[in-house]
Amino acid sequence: MPTDFLPFPFEARRAALAERLRDGILILPSAPQRVRSGDTMHRYVPDRELFWTTGLEEPGACAVLVGDGSGGVRFEIFVRDRDPEAELWAGPRVGPAEAGRRVGSDAAHPIGELGPILAKLASGVSTIHFRLGAFPEVEPVVLGALRKGRARRSRDGRGPTAIVDPGPLLDPLRLRKDEAELQRMRRAAEITTRAFAEVQERLVPGTGEWEVEGWLEGRFRAFGGGGPAYGTIVGGGDNACVIHYVANSDRLRAGDLVLIDAGAEFGLYASDLTRTWPVNGTWSAEQLDLYRICDAARAAGVAACRPGRTMQDVHDAAAGVLREGLASLGLLETDDEPEALKAFFPHRTAHWLGLDVHDVGDYVIDGASTALEPGMVLTIEPGIYMGPAALEAGGAAAEPFNGIGIRVEDDVVVTESDPEVLTALAPTDPDEIAELMGRATS
């Protein structure tokens, strides 16, 4: 396993932002701390936009970037002061001076000074870029800076007149991953596939879905990850037909399939892997028929992940295989409307992957599906869910498939040539899976 990683190019990212920011101001607060219940807090999750731009991970922080209109930018940060009493309970704080040194800011201040300094920094800009509704503690300060700026503009013609969402600035830059990001995503995928392999060796009929969840998340941490990148899904039997099933409260039964959708996080970057296995190592004929269709759709989607192809092309490649396969089983008519497939496969084939499991980036731009470029990372995850909607659509032909849920998912990097499948070490061949599962149950 690699142990040395390229440093994140934060300064270069801010330079790219400056070109887009022009003479505006970008305000990036840290994520708020979330209450679990009463006075108990969830484990803190850093804000991804703030981290991508600056490297800051602490709560109670805010970064401000002010464009000069000619491609330059001033970068100031605001963080919590050192506080021995608070640090005794919640851990050490960096403090303004050290935080500023670490991230290379032009100035660093205590977070309590954000209001007056922000009003001054925003006084001469044209636009404030800030995500309204997401940061309740900082939003009144931003609105105050807007009010003061508007008042000044009426007197001397300078000052902001609007608050706009920062997504159009940040999302296109975050969508294409640099090599430092890809290194961490490869490690996240490696950790995930190793954990899946260990679970595959341990899983037997009678295992609790919650046990599989615990095994996976424990191995994510044991192998060096930061834990799960999202809520782990372990759905046996009918539960696999619930796309975002997270109760994980049943036992796995011989003769059923188990669908596992989980991913480790490494360095704040997510992996996202789904595999579907026969619990006792033996596929029924119906399970195998559907599985082969689904895995062929996955392969078609992966093959479509090339520069110049679009996200719609990726979906169409996988969906076309699903349609043909389901038609061959009498579950669809070949001349059915394309929408008919939704009864069996109600979601899209792909989503962006990165700092978030459903990462930022538009899927449609100016009415056209987004074209793929090297450095983009996406999932390929076709599925077939023989729940109530599929049974109704398929009629009598669907009855032998009742309750079968299958999804097969890989993480893919678009390159200059062949796609790079980050999760390729987790087998999808049904014969190999049967052998591995059968070994576990013997």
C-alpha cells in the first residue's frame, strides 16, 4: 500500500478560484456541529468546500477570499482562539496564528472578529458568494455585510448588491480530480475492497445484517480509513429491493441474496461499492439470470466512461443492456416505452464521487448532458429490484423473481484512454462469487 501522498495544491486551487471570482468575495464557513440528542453531538464532519479550498478541518472557522478583479485574491481566515478549558473537554484547537501559518493565509483572526472585518473586506466587492440557509451562525454576519455594502454603494458606487450561491465557482473545479485527490480515492477504494473480501469470508446463513455492517465499518478503520463514507446498506432478501435500506436489522437466510452497499472514507474522500452475493454460495436460476444482466449492464456503463462521452451515454449504455436482458426474460416488451424500465430500475446509472459520496457537479449544462473529461470520477451502479412496482409491470412472468434485489457498483476514473476502475479487486463474476461464498459456508 502506498504511504506517501502528494500534498493538496490548495494555493493553485485558490488561484483558479480567483480567475472565476473576479471582484467578488467568497465566504466559506466550517460545517456546523450537529446535535445527536440532548447535549450529545455527532462526530464532527468538516465542510468539504472549506477543506478543498484551504485545508481547514476545524469547527468554528471561516475562510474569506476577496478577488481583486484581475486574477489576484486575498485570503483571510477566522478560527477559534485557544481555550484550555474548552480543549480539556473537546480536544485541542489550533488558534489563529498557527492556523494561518499552516494554510498560508494573508491574515488570520479570531472567529469573534468576523463581523467587522468581513464588512470591511466586502465593502468594495461586486458580489458576495455564500451558501444561504446552510450556516445559521454565520448568515446574519453575511447579511449585515451586504446591508452595509448596499448603503455604501448608494453613496460612492462601490459595494455588493447580491448574495449568490458559490456552487458555480467551486463545483466545476472540484469535478475534475487532481492526482493528490485520486491517490486518496484509490486508497479509499482499496480499503473498501479489502473489507468486502473479509466479510465475504465470514458471512454465513444466520448472520445479522447488523453484524455485516459492524464488520465492514470496523475493517474500514482497521485498514486506515476514517470510517464509513455514508450509511452502510446490508439488505438480505426482500430488503435488497429498498434502494436506501439502512435498518440492517434482519438475519440473512440461506437461499436469499444479500446486497451490500458501503464505502470507506480516506482523507475525507469517499469510496462507494455495491456487491450482491448468494448468502449460502448458491445462485438460484432466477437470481443468476438477473445477476448476469445486471453485471453486464455494469460492464457496459464502465466501458462508456471515456472522454467525450456524456453522463447520458453512460446511463443509456447500462439501461440498454438491462432492457434487452429483461425483455429476454419476458419481463419487458422490446417496444415498451423507455420509461417502463423504471419499474425495475428506478434510479440513474451514475453519480459523481469525491469528497462527498454524491459529489458536486452538474449532470446537465445548458440543456445538454455533461461530457466526461479526464479526472472526473463517477460510480456505475445498475440495479434490478423485483419489488411491488416490478411485479406489477412484469405480470405473471415476474412472479418467479419476486423479492430479488440486485445492484452491482464500481467507482471509475475517466482517463485519457481506458477507464480506471478503482474497485476492480472486488469480483463481480458470478462463478467466482459462488466459489468464495461457498467456501465461507462450508
